[in-house]
Amino acid sequence: MSNLTNFSDEIFKCIRCGACRAVCPTFGEELSEISVARGRMALIEAVMGGELSLTDAFEKAVFHCAMCGACKAGCPSGVDVPAVIEAARAELVEKKRSEGLVRFLARKSLKDKKSLDHAFSLMALGRVAYGPLAATPLAKYLPYQYEDFKRNFPKIPRKPLSSRIPPVSRIRNAKGTVLFYAGCVINYVYPEIGVAALKVLNHAGYDVVFVKEELCCGKPLISLGETEAFRSVAEKNVSLLSGVAADYIVSACPTCSLTLKEDYLKILPESDKAKALGAKVRDINQFLLHETDFITRLDAAEMVITYHDPCHLAHGMGIKKEPRELLDAVTLGGLVEMEEASRCCGFGGSFSFLNYELSGKIANRKVANIIKTGAPAVVTACPGCLMHIGDALRQAGSDTVAFHTLQIYEQAINKK
């Protein structure tokens, strides 16, 4: 198998111990061996050895992974399961043309800024029609409408972040300059998070640069097995972002941070620009706690919240304490830990669109743990998690409100 040849050592490192079963969100719902990393590695090994062909069952097992990385983080053998799954998906794309429609839409939408703008404009129009139809008997003919889980899409604002903030926001006596990389979800769906990021970073003492021509980080493409399309986007972003003079590149989307920091180096291993770019990348919570005195500049207020760990932040980048320390300071110790805080919420980017019913079941477990805390608000550091958890809370009939960490920090600085 051409796409998996470079990962044979990774696959053979799996000792089939089953540690992944305890943390895998898909196994937790399906209780099937092919729904956990151990089983998926065994299937991939069988395909590589010619004992199994690219069957529909194999395709389902590979694309049913949420790519949360919990298995990799807890693997005693250090198997890079997400990388192997991506390679298996690339093989399925090359040999079987798997998930053709979704891949076609992703390639066309994410290739450049103009296409991205058009794609989200069409999504906004589609959302306008989808909502009313979902409330009629025609709902049964719509995607993402199941008996116990009916998707609510967030409203896409008319003005994206790129139309709301300047390319450069300067302050007096700045300590340095950061490039804020918004990513698709913040730019087009939650621009208010990007506005909060600008205010918070300025308040922390830094000038902020925002490249309005930024492209999608490309993670949806590599997750769908579109290796060459991802390489093209990575090259464009590396060239674009490397041309900006900044001390750090900061993002409020963990998926974007992880992709810029690690995945670009994997797809462009010989690129010095990609290496230099990756070295500058920081998650915004990590940056605020370790590179600034932001925590001393807050006007804290009593409030009770709980916190959900985004997978790519906690498992992918190992960042758990930073948002907690900041949130605890902002709320005067009002952070209440939920059970299984670092367990996947079920979003997983393209996973929730390809496997919405399964992702909904995973989200229900998360919502139950949120409600159990009694906190009136749940906070997360990922816009994708925010979208998925907010959707699940509404469907559960809960009054709990979901926020991004930056929205909580913004409240604290606005009081000053």
C-alpha cells in the first residue's frame, strides 16, 4: 500500500494492549473492536499484508475515527494513530475514491480565499432554508435530522472577521508583535471570538497583525485523505504567513495551531520556512499564560463555569493547565471540573458531518457531564467544540450556555 508504506513501523509498534479502549469516543458508543485504535491498526496491517482488501467495512472503520488523538496520547508504545489513519484514508481515496462528494466540495472550497468566501456565503444561504424546512414534515428528507438528534446550524454572520478588524492593531509601548491566525470557523462563523482575541492580545501588551488573505489551515483536506490538496494549501499558507514580521503566530483554534505547528512539517519536511513557522506557533491560552503578564491584568468577577478540553489542544498539544489557570483567575476560583473533561465532544471536524448520528451520541455523553456539574456555563478553547456542544445542549433542552475561553477573558478586561 503506497500511502501506508512509510507507516509500517508505526503500525507494527501497536502491541494490541487495549489501552485505547478506555479513551476512544467511538468505541465508547459502538463497543466494536473495529471502532477502536487497536482494531483499526489490525485491519490496516491485514490490508498491508494482502489478507484483506479495501472493503466497505474497512472503509467504515477508517472513516469512523474522530481523530481526537486520545489513543496516541495514552499509547504505551507511542503509536501515532491519527497519522496512520490519515494515510489509510489517502489510500482509500487513491484506490477507491472514498467520500467523493465531500472531498470534491472540500477541494473546491478550500483551495483559495475567493473560493472560501463563496463557500461560506452559500452555507449562509443554505442555513436560511434549512432551519424552516427542519421544522416541517420535510425534515425527514434533510441530512442530519435523526429521531433523537436533529442538527441546529449556527447562524453565519454577514460580515466575517476579515471585515471587522484592521490588518494591524497597534498599542503604545508594545512588547512585541503577534500574528493572529483565525482559521475558518472563527473568521466566518464566530467573528466575535476573533474580535475578543484582538482585544485580549492588545490588553496583554502586543501589537496584532491579521492577514486577511489567510487560507484554511487545510486540516479538513488531510483528514479526508486529500494529500496533494493539503500540500498545496500548506505551501500557500507557509509562504503567506512567513512574509509577516511577527514574534509569534497565535491561534484560538487548536486544530489550526496543531496543523500549522506539526502537520505542515510532515507534509513539507524539507521546508525551512515551514520549520520556522511551526516554531513560532502558540495556542492563545498558552501564549497568554507563559509569554505575557495577562493574568495580572484582569478584573475578575465571581462566576461558576465548567471547562471542556478540546482534543487537539489537550491530546495533540498537551495543553490542559493553561486555560484552567486563566479561567480560575478570571472567575475567582469558580471553575468546576466536569467528569471526563478531556473526552471528545464528538465534533472532529469532518467527522461530525460524515457521521453525525454517531457524533451526536458522543456529544450526549459530554452534555450529561456538563449538566451534572450544575454550572450555568461551559467554556472551551475550540470554536468547533463550541459549535458542537452548543448544538447538543440546545437539543437536550439545557439552559447551559457555551463560550470560548476568549469570550470569558474579554469580559474581564472590559470591566477595567
